[in-house]
Amino acid sequence: MPPSSQAETIKEDPSMSTAMLCVAYDGPALRDGRMDVRDLAPALLSLGTAFQEANKVLHGDKAVVRVLVRAEFHPGSFEIALDITQTWPAMVLAFFSGNVSSVAANLIEIMGFAKGTTYAGYNTVIGLIKKLKGRVPKNVTLIEDGNIKIEVDDEYVSIKKPVFDVFNDMKVRTALHDAMRPIRSGGIERFEVRDPAHRMEANAAEKEESRPVIESIDREDLPALAPPEPTAAQPQEQFPPSSRQMMLTLVSVTFKEGNKWRFWDGQSNLIAEVTDPNFLRQIEAREINFAKDDMLTCNVITRQSAGPNGLRTDHEITSVIKHTHLPRQMALSIKG
């Protein structure tokens, strides 16, 4: 029986679920089939991250996802074939009666990277992002059939819960946004999802033929793809600050207000903002000179917070107790 989407399903061992998708960056700058690796590599890494994080939302730690690049490039745009491979442990396979062959294709369909039947139109992550166009929903309700009803402005949208769960994940949204960075530059105008089941003819390049487009994102869609700012439903959790006295070796000094200094604490790099007013005044008056490997004995306050983008740690040097120059001579005395 064929897969539920046009993401081409590939037969693997029973513990794996693999499906292929096809994406392309298109625009005048890519007509010769070449693309700057500095644009391509970060974009592909972000696309891989988006699928990995979406897999975590839907399956937790039960399955591991890898995104593999296939060596299929077609001139006229920059087209890339990718394999999405899920590996399932034996205990989970038993729950699925040993059949997980279509799960990877289902993940691609939920994301909006396949021409599906169950998930289509705005009932995909990409489709919903384009439908809402950056608008913040007023209400989100779980309805009786298990779907999610979203109220935005004076409009109601009903979507499947897996789509909403992935759409609502900040890491997925950020990774999708980053995967579209190439189309912000001149000469690259569009990101396209193409039908991997379409077989290209041998002379497709001469005919300037490309696979049928399933979904596309252009520059006008970029504002909608920007991940939303944290809201009251996504609070920053603040931890109590800690204070300690430390000896730090200077690595990099900056005199621009607001910029942070880099130190070595004996084990790792430490980046901190220096706010001691007396110490800063002495620097301004040129009463203090710095040399390589100078050390500061200082009071350091560390603050941690956790939010949608993960854990954040900030260090602040509130007072400098002692500034020590590294000795330039050995401690040898001359006897008279």
C-alpha cells in the first residue's frame, strides 16, 4: 500500500522508518546550480534541527531522527534530496506491532514538506504559519473530536493536535526561521518543497525541467516565520542569584559601555559585565594599565534564567578587590 504522503518511503530494517523529501532554493543567483556553502550549510543544519525537534515534540525520546543529504543536484535552481530516518528501540516496536514504516513520512507530512491527505493546506506547520501571518491567537481550545480550534481576529481555524504541538514549539519555529536565511539575500528568492516521487528525465537540465512544487516560501512569508516573543504562557523562570569571590585571568578587555569582558577561571572561559564604578573610573582616568595574564580578584554575581530558548547564565563583576600583574622575573635574590 502506498504511503499516505508523497514523501517517498524507503524500505529499511524493521527498527527504522525512512522517508525522502525534496527541497530547493530558487532564484536568479542559482541558475547555474551553484550555491555558496556559507548560505547552504547553516540552512541545512537548521532544517535538520527543525525535524529533530518536531520528532521530540511528537515522540519524546522514543525515536531518534537523522536528516541525511542525498547526492541529487539539478541545475536551474539548487535542489537537495534529504532522507528523514527514525530509529525505534525494540520495546517501542512491540507497541507498534513491529510496523513503523510510515512514521517518518507522517512527520514530513505534519511539517508541511509533503503533499499529504491527512495533513494538508493550513493543517500543517508551514501551512498554519502562513495562514496566521504572525497574528497571535486570542484563544486556543481542544474540541471534542481531539482537534484544536484557534481563534485569531474574527476567524476560527481547526487543526489537528500534532500540528499545533509542533507549531507551538519554540525550537522548531526558530530552526524553520533559520533554515530560510538564504532567501533574505539578493538573488535567492524562494524556498520550495518539491515532489520526490516525480522522476526526472535524463535531459531535464536541458529542458530546464524541475519537480512539481508542493509548498513554497518566499520573501513575503519571512515575517510570518519569525518565532514569536515569549508570552505569559512562556515565562522566564528566574533563579536566585549567587555571589562569590573569584580570581580571574584577563583574556579580552573591552572599553565600550555594555560590552562584556572575557576571563579564564582556571577551568573554562567566563564572560562577564564589569559594573564596579570605582574600577571603571580608574580605567577612564588611565590610572590602571593592563598586560597579558593580569589577574583580578573580584566579587562575581551569577544569575540564571530558563525560558523558551533554554537556559541562560549571566555573570556580573560588581567589585574589583585587587588587580595583580603577573611577575616578569623569577623570585631569585642576589646575595651581597
